[in-house]
Amino acid sequence: MQKGWTDNQLIGLITGILVPLLMAYLIYYFRFSGRDSFSGIIEELVKLKSLGKLLSVSVVPNLIFFFLSLSANKEKTARGLLGATILWGITAGILFIIR
């Protein structure tokens, strides 16, 4: 079975970086949309030292894409997703440490 262009580590990395950003925006849209702008909410989270919590929750959808990639035998894509998730995890960990 030919895996094609979708079995690519770069595709997984890009997906793994963009999905949490989209998830963070969706959390803002459904939870805080009437209160302030997205950048205002991010600034407030930085002041409250809670940006790491938002990042931690936003990374969860990467699990879905990771397991879908594995079940479709697209190991390189899953590897890229895992790499991006580790980068997000390190970022969230640093934010938790410096608060």
C-alpha cells in the first residue's frame, strides 16, 4: 500500500504545531469571545501565569491525530506529531516553572 505525501514527518510536525493553536483559539471563541480580543485573553493569561494551562489543554487533540496516523500506518506523520507535542510540552513545562 502506497502511503503517499501524507506520510511525511514535516506534515506531522506542521499539523502538531497548528492544531494546538487552532484549539486555543476555539477555546477562546467558545469561552471568552464576548469579553476581550484573543490577544487580550493571552495577555491576561500571561499576567495570571496561566498560559501553560491553556497550552496543556490545547495539545490534547494532537493525541487524536497521533493515534489516527498510527492506525493508518503513517508512522512518519505520527513521529512528526509526537515531536511537535513534545515541543509544546516543553514550552508548557517552562511556563509552569517560571511562574
